Amino acid sequence: MIFTILLSAIAWFFLALYYSLRHWGTFEIGGITQHYKRIARKQAGYGSKIWLSEMVAFFIEPLTKILISHFIGIREVGFFDIALKVKAQFQWHSATSKPGLGVGIGAAGFW
């Protein structure tokens, strides 16, 4: 089984490499040295947006729990934590189940 998967991955890699070389030609590094500053600035701009969104996602749950405990109460933080765990279970189940067989939460509600 593992050998078949490995062989398939290698075959797909070489097919993709062949067709990309056929379509775009060979790799050239000369353009990178000429346009290094522009490329670095573009990559830093793109990477900073991803980093910022990850930092917001990393701190949003603890910050929400702190705000709930400060303004509402510690008991409600427990309810909020349980609700987050239930939501995570539904998301995991809907992502791993076959279409039409599982319960999921989407834009239309339960299905």
C-alpha cells in the first residue's frame, strides 16, 4: 500500500514537472538577482498579512475569554469553552465525513 502511494506521488511529480517545463520553459535564476528588492518587498508584504492574521487568530480566543469573565462572569466562560469544543467537533466531523452521510454546520444550518 505504501509503495503504491509513493510510486503514485513520484509519477505525479514527474508529470507536473514535465508539463510545467514544456509550458514555461527552463528555470532561470537571473531574474531573481536583478529584481531582488522588488521580490523581497512583495514577499514581505504578503507574509506580514498572513502573520498578522495568524496572530489575531492565536489571541482571539483567550482575549474573548478574558473579556467574558470580566464583564459577564466566570461561569459563562465555562459555557463559552464548552460551546467552542462542540463547534470544533462539528467542524471536524463535517470535514472528515463523506457528503450526505454526516451532520455538519454550514451556511444553511444543519443538514
